[in-house]
Amino acid sequence: MTEASDPSWAPLSIFHFTVGASNFEDSLAFYQKIGFKLLRDNRDIVWPDYVAVQFGLERAQGRGALLGLGEGPEHTRLDLIEWCEPLADPPSALPLQQRVPRIIALRTRNVRAAYAALCADGIEFITPPRGPDAPTGIEAVVCCRDPDGLIVELIEYMPGVLGSKIEHLETRS
């Protein structure tokens, strides 16, 4: 049954998302620099056997941490994992500019101030912030990469705008 036909259940929100790390310490430092707080350090935890079964794997073990962004019980959580079993696929030999991007976007207050502070803290950005762009409702947007090449987009919308207004963009025929 689907949610529409059975009102007794409904997805509520994303509880956490998982980001793979080739070097746990480097990735943990990066995500803490951009504002995530360490909620639980799981780097030395032995995972129970049911984790592998639940994920459809023969074995599952990793070094990880649960990180949080925002305040309150429903804040965004990131499960950072350096996989030990199974081992992660080897990185692509293609240059970053030719790979299909993997992206997470973080709604950010004052993107330009974040950019300046993070640059001073050693974070490298792909380009300087872009915006404002009134037609889309974007005040400012800028992207950097985590240690494994995942694009982290910091985006700030204009007051009263909840998401990009893209209705004016050209459509493919």
C-alpha cells in the first residue's frame, strides 16, 4: 500500500544521510569546519552482524561518526563512514571536472561571510560566491569539495524564498 491509500504511515523527514570517506580523519575535520557538530564518535565500534544483513551485504564494518547540523531533535544528521568491509570502490581516474557530480546543498545564512571564514580556515572553493539572482530567488551560492570530491553547495535564498524559483528558465523542446 502507498502512503496515499493508507494514512496510518507517512515519511516525516530525512533522519540522516551517509557520506563515504576514504580518510575518516580528513573528512571529519572538513565537515566540522563547515559547521557540523560531532554527535557520536563511532570510529572504534564493532558493527553487529544485522547491519550487513539489513544492507544486503556479506559483511559490514566501518569507522564512522554521526554529525549534526542545526538545532533541535530534528536537525540534519550526516553519518560519515570510512568503509572497511566492503572496501569502497577505487576512485575514478577521470578528472573531477569530467565526473558526474555528487552534491549536497546546505541552506546557509550569509554565504559570503561563510565563504570568507572558510577560505581563511583553508577550505578551497570551486569559484567565488555567485548572486544575487532575483529571478531564481538565490541571494548567494558557492561550492567547495570535501576530501573525496563530493560537492558541498552553500546556498542562501532571498528573504521569503524557500527554494529556487526556476519557472522563468528555458525548457528543452
